[in-house]
Amino acid sequence: MTLAYWNGDYLPLEEVRVSPLDRGYLFGDGVYEVLIAYDGHAFEAEAHFERLRRSMTALSLTGGPDVPALTAMADRLLGDCHAATRAQAMTLYIQVTRGVEAARNHSLPKAAHPSVLAYASPITRKTAAHYAKGFTAVTAPDRRWLMCDVKSISLAGAILAHDLADQAGALECILIRDGLVSECSSSNVFIVSGGVIVTPVADNRILNGISRQVILRLARENGWPVEERDVTEQELRAADEVWVSSTSKEIAPIVSLDGKPVGGGVPGPAGIAMRAAFDRLIEQTARRNR
């Protein structure tokens, strides 16, 4: 049984009932977060919770749980999932919609009563062998809306992009808008060129991923030159290294892009070093919580 949080109650996930008039169901009017936990302990949880609150503010979505309430919710759900499964890694999904109205209506309701759902699930981390071999990616035009900095549950564009990757047997689909790299269907993008780590600037065109933020922090702490700026499609295709990052993928090296090798066709030194630094941070976080 998967324990869920639903509007103030804890109950089995299969017993959650959503109204057909919930604005999340009708309009995709809501936001979400996905965080990861290692050995039962949430990783970078506060950053995820703060981003959820920022996404709510951006959509004028009032009410909903504050950071202390989210922390208590995460502790309960992750603790239950870890006790039941003993999984090394788990994800926690949190969704907040604008709630239920008496009738379908495009206008924002005057009194909001958000619907809040959360549950934890075991996840299998990719192995060292996967990361040593590297992954493939494809590219596609970015046709999503221009509030990509909001983690909205309206994900049709991302789903279609991810399907292109699935059809190609690739890990990700890297999106291009007006000749510039934005992000992937559900990941951020990094390139390495001439020993410099470069990633698209975090504005409205991309989601400022928590893993992205961690990687930038670790890179600077370890002396790697970093640039946050526009990245052209030409730079992407000529890069020495390409990585994608997300909560579940962590740091994943891309060794083939649209069927052509990236760099030497194997994970590069910067990516290997950052992967090791990321793993050390995970272990340090786990030790602090034991």
C-alpha cells in the first residue's frame, strides 16, 4: 500500500478521489514538485519546497501548505515508504491545484481552496555502469509556453518531447528555441567547451532545476569555471561534453546526440569529476542524517 496525503488526511493512494470539477483536472491549473530521498532522508528538500511556493505565487495560487507543513508531510510519507520498502532511493511527488469550483469557469475563483496531493514511491537509481557508458539524446523544437520557470502540471509539450526521446530509445530530448538551447523534456542541460562548464541562463525559458543549482554550486566549490548564458545550437553540437541533470537523473552524460558522438563519444573528465562530487554530497547528506 502506498500512503498518500490528500487535503489534510493520510490514506491509501488508491482511495484518493478527485472531483471532475477540480481545476487541476479541468485546466491543468496547478503546480508540483518532485524531490528525491536517499536512505529515507530528503535531498535538498527546502529548496524544493521554496520553489513550490514560488510556482504557486507565480500562478496567483493562494493557500496551500507552507514550508513547515510540507516538511512534516515529507517526513511522514518518506518515513512510511522507507519502512515499508527499505528502498535506497525514493521520490516524493507533491501537487497543489487551485481546487474545486461549482462549475467550469476560466475566471480565477475569488476564494481558493487548493487541492493538495502527495505520495512517496521507491525509485531505482542508475548504476555506475550506466553513467560510465553514458546516454543518448535527441533534439527537437521547443514549442512550450514561456513560463517554463513555473513548475506547472500543464505538461503536454514536455510529454510530447519526451515521447520523441522514447521513440528514439534515448534518455532525453533537448529542446531548441530560436537557435538557442533551452532545456530538456524534464531535465536541464550543461555543455563543456574548452574546459568551461556552460548552462543556459535560468530565466522564464527554463526551470531552474534544484540539481542544476547543486551542480553549479559544486562546480564553483571545486574550481571549475562556470558560465550561465545563452547557449546556441551550434555550441551544443560542437561541445566537448554534454550532460543533463534532474532529480531522478542526477548528472547524466550524453555521449550521442541525434545519432552523432558528443566529443569522443564517452563521458568526459568534467562530467566524471562532477558526478563524483555529486555522489560525495549525497553520501555526506546521508551521513548527517543517520
